[in-house]
Amino acid sequence: MIHFPIMARTILLRVTFSCVLILAAVGVLAGSKDKEPAPRFNAITTTGEKFTNDSIKGRVVLLEFWTTWCGYCADEAAFVDKIGHELADKGLILLAIDVGESKKTVKKYLEQHPRNCKIVFMEDTNLAAMYAATAYPIYVVIDRDGFVVGTQRGAGGEDALRRLIARAGLESPDDSDAD
């Protein structure tokens, strides 16, 4: 065992503490980077509407990555569609991107479980690869300036989705507005 004189231990502790503070400060600064611009994308809905980074400027976009076999996706579809419809007049575009399934499979599923939003097939966009959509649902919010302001991987419920969208400046209406 090494024994340090008291003065040396005090200096060592101060230097160690200072290094820890410096590293913590560097970590905080590294974590507080600017918003990330949304990757360049193209998407075509089942009705033929085309969306790109340029066409969404000035609007908030909610990307929902889902599959027909995902139970959580099915559970959340009703309130996702409700939020999309409710906030459309405030500038929200909801794009529901089915990942990894054939158009035939998705169309058959939608006959049984209709959605009230813009549906995009994976082969009609490059978005699934850009956001590493491998677990579902995944929600991504892009603000009016084209920056990604939030991502949620996995089901979180309606309140969590509303909070995610609020990061882009789109607040959901609530009872306090009626006063």
C-alpha cells in the first residue's frame, strides 16, 4: 500500500476533483448540440401525394413507423389518427410509414383496420432506413424549420405523443383554452 503525506493527498484530491468537474462540463457541452436537420427524404402516399424536405417547410411533421403485426401499433393507431386530424389545421402532417411489408399485406390489413391518415409504403420512401426503423412503433417529429425535435421508440400512450409533438411548438387543445 502506498502512503502519501497529507499535503500530497490534499493536492491529489483537488486535482482529481478539478478533472472530474472539467470532464463533466465537457460532457454537458457535448450533449447540448444544436437541433439536427431532418435527413433528405422523399415519400409518396397511397393517394399519390408527394412529400420532401422542401414541401414540408412551414409545417410540423409526425412520422409514425409501424407494421401490421405490431400490437402496440394497432393499440395506438386510433389516438395517433385522432391527434393527426385534430392538429392538421394547426399545420401537422401525419405520415404513417409501414415498414417491411408488401403493399398487398398492408392493403388487406387496412381494409380490416382503416386508418385516417396518410399511409406510405416502405418502397415509396427512404425514411425507414434513415431512422433505423427496427422496433415499432417509432415516432419522429420534424419542426416547421425542418429540424428533428424529438424521437420516441416504442409505445408511450397518447399523452407522451402529445408532449413529443409539443416540442415542435404544436400544443394540443385542452380545457383551459375554453376559459
